[in-house]
Amino acid sequence: MIPETSELYSYKNKVTNATWPRFRGTYKRKNPIESGKKVNLVLVHGNGMNKGIWHYQVDKLFQLIPNLNYVVAPDLPNHGESTVLNKDKLGHELSWFDFTKDVVKITKIDESDEFLQPNVTNILLGHSMGGYVSLVAAYLEPTLFDSIICYNPVAHINEERFGLLTMAYHIWKDRKLIFDKFPAKDGDDYKDVIFKIYKKHGFFKKFDDNVLKNMVEDDLDPNQTPKDGYINTNTEINQEFFTYFAGTPSIVRAYPIFKAISTPVYHVVGDNDMASGEALEDLREQLKKVLHPIDVEGNHILHAEKPDYFIGIINEVINEIIENSKKTGDIRYEDLNYLKIHGADYRDDLNKKAMEHGLAEKPFPKL
């Protein structure tokens, strides 16, 4: 990965069991946070990418945010290094909803020592399919994350959009814009072979060089031997398409719950993103109670093509979340807040008020 090391944090790969096993990359600040809340971050990639796409950004964020304590970036089960773990288990059906459960499990159970401690601010940032994951996670676990950063999410569907997706699938397939085999021979630098081909053909041509090299490294077995003159990436073509196919039923399943999200959502959208204006308006209408809309210049994969510009945007958002979390207190340890407000007998006081309140709050607006 570029950079390979840092004075600020240590990096390691871990394996966890969830719906399927998956790798996750973790970053831990080497020196203790001196004062204030620790900041923990989860980063979820989009379809066809992997955890390596975040490495450059994580390195910069550790430099910019003194209280950034811990970062987790998982490879979803049929992407990157997780594909190797699940090679004999992957089939033609999957669910983005299950991907969300995996991210929650990693955060809440596997990494609980970091994310479920007092005096921390937890943030989930997801891109594209990962943006969908971030929204569903906010619904399933309203207090696990202090805020969600939902960046160019794929989270809206209608008949017109479905037709466009179907057309796109045939174009990508016919033009071979997605591929997992690369011509190579023994002795070649496989990483360089794949990098050069990606720079000429496919979706990643305009990626920043360092970001692309990191993504390739996460998706490559450097010890493989060419077969019939080709090497392979870990992520297979059919799994990328199966993930793509799973988007529509996953969105249909989850869309009604978005309006019930109570976690603040920073909805970051590029002015040249693939989503239509109608999709943008509809999704923001669903999220209006918790919405922080942020419109920026850029396309769907801005974080990979212009990572420094993207980092500047995310740094501002994270700093705003940090300031807000100072005001809201510790949402996972409300007893500490209750103690300050109500005193030592806060449990009895709150029980009494709850009984007096009863069913005064109407869940149905027209009643």
C-alpha cells in the first residue's frame, strides 16, 4: 500500500466471520489521544472496488484530524481479499442488506473495544453501494454511529432507473468494461500489468495513480502463476455483476425505512453523479428529518479520481460532526448525560416521568 508505513498509525488485516468471512483493514493511532473525544471511522467501498481504495484517504485523515483514533475498512464478502476466503461459498444470489449486517457486526462485536467505549465519536462513511449500507446501518443501529456520511449512494430505484441499469449492464458486458483476466507471463510485475491495463481501459482510467495501485494490490494474489497466458484478480466478473443485480431488490426492500432514520445523515452528492435529479430529491425527502445536504463538484467516483479534493470535503464534515457530538453528549452512554441533568436519582426520576407521560405521543399523525 502507498504509503507503506506511518508514524501516526499502525495498519493490519483481520479476518472476521459474518454472513460470509471477510477481511477488514484496521488502522490504529500509535500515540494516545491527549484530550477530547476519540474519533472512530468505518469506510465501506462500492461495487467493483475494495478496502484498498481508502488507504490513501485514511493516511491523509490521520494527518488532518488529531483525534482520529481508529479506522476500519472491510472488504465486502465477494470483493478484494474477502473473495479468497469465500471462493467456494459464493453463488449467484446475495443481498446488500446482508452486507449491512456484516458491517454492523464488525463494528459492534469484533471492534467493540474501540467503538463501544465511552467518550468516542463513531462515523460511518459509505460510497455508492456502501452509501446504501450506511443508510440501512443507521436504521438498524440508531445509536451505533453519531453520524452517517452517505456519499453518492445507490439507494433509489424506479422503473426508469431500472431500465437504464438494464441497458448499462448490456453495454458493460458487450464492451467488456469489467474484466478479471490480464495477459501476463512469468517474471512480470503483476501489479504493474493490471495497473497499466486499468489506465487504458475500463472504469478506472482516471483514478489517481496511488489510489489505483492500492486498490489493485488489495485485489491481487502476487504469488499466482499465469494460466494460458493470463493472471486473475481476486474479484470475479460474475460476482461484480451479481452484486449489481442485487441492487434493485435490496433498494426496494430498504427504501421505506429511510424515512425512519434518526441518525444525522450527511448526504454528499457530486453534480455529475449518475443519479437523476428526481432520485436525489426523492431520497432527500425521505431523509429530511436528519438530512445535512452537501452538493459538490464531481462525478460518482470523485474520491478515487480527485482524492485530495474529496479529503478536504470529508475533513470539513468530520470536524462538524465532532463539534456536534460535543453538544449532544455520549449517545451510547446516556446514563452519563442523565446523571448530569437529573442527579444521582435519575433512574427513579425518569421512570416516574415515563409513567406520567404514558401514550401522550401519537405515533399516527392523523389521530
